[in-house]
Amino acid sequence: MTCVAGADGCKTGWVVILRDVRSGRMEVRLASRIGEVLRWQATPEILCVDIPIGLLDHAVAGGRECDKAARALLGRPRGSSVFSPPARRTLKAKTFKEALRLNRKTSPNGPGIAIQAYSILPKIREVDELVTPSLQRRVVEVHPELCFYEMNRHRPVVEPKKRAAGRERRMQLLQKVWARELSELIDFRPRGVARDDVIDAMAACWTGERLLRKEETHLPVEPPRDSRGLRMEIVR
């Protein structure tokens, strides 16, 4: 069995879509830690995660090169969904106030940190502790809105994902690329997992298949590496 997986953070850990690329069989699972996914019996060849991989040591306005490029592709209003990740030393912050101070301290006129980025700080730290340059061949960063941009023939999906119309539009795209009904994965999602979390994990999983077939696009094409040797890129 050859599997790929997409993971999105949720209140109870990580919601993961696992797909057998030969049979098309799919299931939704819950992992308390992202590293668990790599130890499952059905181990995915590719794991795409909606979380930053590769961090700057010195914060700059707009974040990494890939963050700026993603916003430019998505435009308004979807570009606002791409948050600038914190500088690596900010990961030790215990409060939002401390995160603001640490991030600003990393460079002259350094920017603060958005509350949305701070809310996922524990998951950024978790992934940063797990991923190495060699593991990055299997564990890659994606952004669901860029995945849907790719599915939608290089057009962003403008409807908000947390509203019914936005969920419906994204599900239509997923059902088209996979040529199957997917509503059962939403209906039987684990407790504590929102509908849009499952949909984002599906989009990440779809990009995992593209990676397996070597059809993916890297943003930027020649990504820079951080001080730990991790590529700072978003794959779609």
C-alpha cells in the first residue's frame, strides 16, 4: 500500500487525511502529535502539513520569501490567510506579550507577531523540533489556500472557508480532482475537529499525491535554507 497524508492542526492535535493512492481509499484520523503519523502502520510516503517549516533567525516584515510570494499569488482577500511565522527564538515564548517582545528583539525594527501566528506557536515548535533537512524529503509545508488555488486552475477561492458557500466550493474542487464523493469524511470526523480542518487536510493530502507523481510546484522555485538547513518553501 502506498499512502500519502495531509495534516491540519485542530483543537485536539492534528486531523490527518490518509489516502491509498492505488485504491483511492481514504480515512480521517486524529494524532495528538505530528510525529505519530510517521509511525503508523500505514506510513505515508509523503506527509504535507499546514504549518511553517524552516524559520528565520531574524524577523523581517512580511516573513519569509515563500510567505510573500504566496500572498502575491492569492491576492485579496485570501492572501491575508498567510501569516508570517515567528523567528525561531520566539518559539520559547509563553505569552503573546513575550512573543511580541522576542520577535521584535531579533532584528532592528523587527516586526511583532500576529495573534493568529501566536495561536499556532506550539504546533510550529512541535514541527520545528521534528523536521530535519533529510526528513524534509517526506514532510513538507503546504498552505491549503494555495492547494485550492492550484485545483482551481490558478485562481484563488474567494469565498471564506468557514462559511457554508466556501466549504461547498472547496468540496466541489476536491470531489472533482478525486472523482469521488467525500462528504462521509466530513460527517464522521473525530470529535473536536471542525469541518474546515478536515477540508484543509484533504487539500494538503491532494498536494501529497502531486509530490508523489513529481507534479508539484515549489514556491519559490529555488528556496533559501534557514540556519538549520531547512528549505523555506511552500509546495502546491
